Amino acid sequence: MVAAAGILIGAAFLLRWGFKNNQFDEDIKYVVFDDDDVDKMSDEDFKKSKEVQQKQENLREEVLRKRAEQKQAKNNEKR
């Protein structure tokens, strides 16, 4: 019973982490496409692919900006 409780708590923690870090994003499948794949997709899928790629790039820039700010704050605290 203790082991089962541990497994359930661990699973709940991992699910929470996954949702918090956008691991369950259904649009992630569009990230693997690039401009050379236009003939393999419908016009709607290609448009969606471009939107998702832009969204992912914006998210990446935001995360990198936040990390840089945290690093700068941490360096300022050391001084």
C-alpha cells in the first residue's frame, strides 16, 4: 500500500509538471514541419504549422528572457 501511494503521488507530481511545462500541447506535431513540406500538407495544415511555429518561437524567446533575468538577478545578489 505504501508503494502504491508513492506511485500515485509520483504520477500526480509528473502530470502537474507536464501541464505546467506545456508537455501536453496537441499542436506540437506541427513543429516538425518546415517550408519544404508545403506539398505534403493541406493549406489549412500549413497555415496552422506556421502559427504554431511562431507561437513556439515566441514562447522560447520569453523563456530565454526570463532565464536571463533570473541569472542577472542572481549575479546581482552575489555582489
